[in-house]
Amino acid sequence: RSLAPTPLARPKGELGSIIGTSYPETRLIDLILPDEVSVELKQVVLEFRQRDRLEERGLRPRQRLLLAGPPGTGKTMSAAALSGELRLPLYSVLLHGLISKFMGETASKLNAIFEDVRTQRGVYLFDEIAALAASRGGENDGGEARRIVRSFRRCLDQAPGSSSFVCITRSPD
């Protein structure tokens, strides 16, 4: 079945300043990947495309993917290729705009992003997620970084059921 592209919709309001939008033309075939990674990514695409059939059988396709590795290994490009393969817009969450010095504001922004995940089809990329917890344990932390990480995990757990896909990248510490 031929998939028509999802129309590109730019987030509005507060989300417009913290989510970048693109429509990548990169495909998995454009990437040079180890065989096992290539097979996994193709499986993710297949599951996503066949999600209705899977759900009829009581199964859920993967809708989240953690891409981990050192800088320059293709994590972000892999997310773009998934977006291109799925013919969905790539929404890149700009963490510098997400993190706030005001207590509770970051969690509020995360909730708004994940509401978008549930309502606006796309591949949502949280690039270098470790930045969310960068100050974790710091002397000025006050527990806010831990609350942000908990909020992010809670939002991730509530995201399934949408027709979007969430990619998270992380470099080693």
C-alpha cells in the first residue's frame, strides 16, 4: 500500500519555539549500518506500518526507540531516516527551549509536547536526552532535575496508542 505523506503542520504557540519541524528525504537505504541495526530499524518500520493488523491480534507495535552511541554515529540521521521511511514529519524537540529555570515549567512543556504526540502524527525526536538530567545531583538541583526525568518517563509511558513515533538519542556519559 502506498502511504501518502502526512501534511506538514508546524506546532503553534509555545510549542513553536521548542519543536523544529522538517520533512526528511533520507531513507534507511541511505544509511550505512551494521546488519543487526539495519534489520531492527526495518522491523520497526514494518511494525509501524502494520500496526492495525498487530493490534487486531492483541499486539502493540513499537512506538518508541532509544538510539544510543557516541557522537557522530548516526543516531539523529537514523531518526530522520525513520521519519522519511514512514513518510511522517520529523518534530525535533529543542531541549534548550524545553528546559526552564522555573520550577514545574519544564514538566508543563513536556506535557504539552506529549499532548502533541498524541494528536499530531509524526516522528518526535528528543536528541541527546541526557541534557534533561544534566544538573541532576548538582548542588542547586533541589530535586527539579529528578522531577523532570520522572515527568518525561511518565509522558513516555502514556504516549502509546497514538499514531506517532518517539525517538530518543543518548550519547554515553
